[in-house]
Amino acid sequence: MIETTLSAPVRLPRARKPAPTTSEVPFPTGLTTTVPKEFVHRAAVAEVFLTGRAIRLDDDRFALTGQWPRAHTLFTVGNGDRHHPLLAAETIRQVGLYLAHAEFDVPLGHVFLMHDLEFTVDRERLRIGRTPTDLALEATAEVDRRSPQRTRFHMDITIRRADEDRPLARGGGTFTALAPATYRRMRGERETTDDVVLRDRPTPAAPFLVGRTAPLDVVLSPADRPGRWLLSPDPRNPVLFDHSTDHFPGMVLLEAAYQASHDLFLSLGTEPTAAKAVFHRYAELDEPCTVEAERTPHSVTGDRGVEVTARQGGNPVFTCVLTTPAGADGPAA
């Protein structure tokens, strides 16, 4: 028998604890993330302007947060130092869709039809700073659940810069959410923007004529006389055609209104700070659509405005009145 004498205690190696998986690592509090892109009907996360969850203040009132980027391919004007007013319209659209899905249980996959949308912006508060524009939003919702297949909404929304009390923008809109089967019964089988490349698209207007700098952002082509245009957006535009649809999106028509009114506001030495739009019917992809702009009479308050009407087959599909307050001046966007 062999005896072994140990002059010091043996220290066995300690078992190593496995590294935590990604799902086990706690996220610090206070991080900012966008809401799910599916909730605002966007394919690109970069085009989602709402951040965090909504906070319900009472039965029909909500607080939300958002962020606008310092640079955007479409929603920037001037020398790149101001947000475009239509960014407020897009944010209002996203608030309505998000609340419908997240707070009022409208299933994903429902189709939303916009009936009207209006907004007013404070031009001075559209400035772009050295950091992204953080937003505080408050929304009031009126909801009419007509059936599981059809829900009608009206939203009134106030947008503020997160560090200011005075509103940057106010607005709202009305829309209906339809179950997919209901929508298909209404519309039938139609080509979508995935199929249509606007085969006979006329030559678009020069960007400077409609207040744009990039040819891809131009949605109008000159028609037979001044003040009259043809709707001819490029379906490759990644913002206006972020996802497939079987008709021209509402934001395309709003962009058309701004572009068609550009020359008239330029002659007034000002730019629009408010818009009130009504969507009468679908703007079909496969029918010519004319867009006409004319000045409106001055209101009793002295506000100046331009009315834009889009027509297909002689019938109005969209009207929008853009206005600027009396005494406002500055180069048109």
C-alpha cells in the first residue's frame, strides 16, 4: 500500500456559470424604441415616428411619444432646416392606426379607409435642431363599433415638442377599419402597386416647379394649361409607396395638393401652414387623375388659401384647402 502525503489542500477549479442568453439580459429602463411597424402600417422601421406605448389618460384620451428625424428624404423643406408640414399629417395618421390596433383591438390585417384629415402647424416650431425632434402627443378618440367587420374612428391630436408647452401642430381625422373580406367584397380583384408601374407615366414636372428637389419625389406632370396637372407619382418612391396598395394612398394625394399649390403660394410670398382634406372615393391606379389648383377668396380673417381638387372620370376623388394666416410671409416650401 502506498501512502501519499498532501502538504497543502487541493483547490478544485470552480464551475463556470454559463453566460446569460440574450433573452436573460435585462434591458436598462428608459430606452426608446419605436412602436411595432405593423401597428402603423409601415414596412420600414425608419418610417415609424411613434415611440413607446400609449398611456391611457381616461376612457378616450391618450398620451403618446414620438420622434422626427433630423433628415428625411421626403419630409424636409427649405435648406434642410425645417420639417415639412406633411410630417404632422403622417404622424396623425400613425397615431390613429396605432390606437386602433393597440387600444381598441382592431386586428392586424384590417384595411383602413381615410375619410378626412386636417392639421395646422406652427411654422417656427418646425425647425430642425442638432438632435432629433422628440415629441409629446395627446389624442382623443371617438370610436363607433358598428360590427366586428367595421369600426369607425375620429381622432383629435395635439403634437408638441417634448421640451415645449406650446403646440407644434394640431389636427385630426376620420377613418374606417374594415375586415379584409369586407374590403375584398367592396373592391373586388384589382391590380396593386406591386403590379402597376404606371405604364404610360407622363413626363413628371421639373422638381423646382412643385417645390421639390428630387425627381423621385415629384407626383405631378404638366397638363394642358397652368394650374392643371396629372397625378403621376413614381411607385418606386420608398416613402409614398412604403407598402403595396390597390389605390393611390392618401399621403400621395396630400403631397399632390402641396405640389399643385406651390406656384400659387409662391406668388403670394408665403407657404401653407394648414390643410383640410376630404377623400371622396378611391383614387384608382389605372385611371387618369387630374389635379387642379386655384386660389380661394380671402376669408373674413384675411387668411389666404388654395383649393386643390383631384378628379377621375369627371368625379372628385379628393379636395384639399390649404391656407396660410393673414400677415404670414416667407419663402414657399
